[in-house]
Amino acid sequence: MARATNSPASRKRHKKVLKYARGYFGNKSKLFRYAKDAVQHAWQYAYAARRKKKGDRRSLWIIRLNAACRNAGISYSRFMEGLKAANIGLDRKILSDIAIRDEVAFNALVKQAQDALKTKAAAKQA
């Protein structure tokens, strides 16, 4: 009597992993044992990268804002401090979009931030 194997399901699982490993170099695309490790490793990187992407986007917005602020004659940190003092609750994504697409509106925001900073400094002096 032959030993019962689950070969149809095993073959299906193996084929699925090998399909994900297509394009990998050498044994990692040909042999299940190595392909499984390579695919799992790739998925770990993909999982982490999906989270890292959020921080990368935020960094890009900040870089764009800093450049736009410098062109308007204020540093990024002072600009953000002024927006907070002026109770303007726009996030960095929206601010970056405004800075790119509408320079007049962005300069108006810079003016409001600078005015709020002056008011804050005057209140601190008194």
C-alpha cells in the first residue's frame, strides 16, 4: 500500500511560489526550496516599503515647502511656526501642492505666517 501524499496541493503551492519567483536569478527562480526563501524575503521588503513610502512622501513635501519658503524669504521652520501661530491648519501635502501650483496663494500664506510671528513676538515682549 502506497503512502498517502498530498501531491496535488503541494504541487499547486510550489507552482504558486515559483510563479512569484519568476525573474529571480539562478536557483531562486527554479528550485522551490530557494524560491520560497527569496519570495518571503521580497514580501518582507515590500511590506516595510509600503510603510516607508508614507515617510518618503512627507519628506518630499517638506523639501518642496522648504524650497518655496526660501524663495519667499522665510525658513521652513519659521513658516510652520507662523502658520501654527496664525491657526492655519493646512497639512504639508496641501501646502506643498499650493506652493507648486499657486505661487500667489502661497505668498499670501507666507505673509500671514510672518504677521502671526510678529504678533507672537510682540506679545512675548509685553
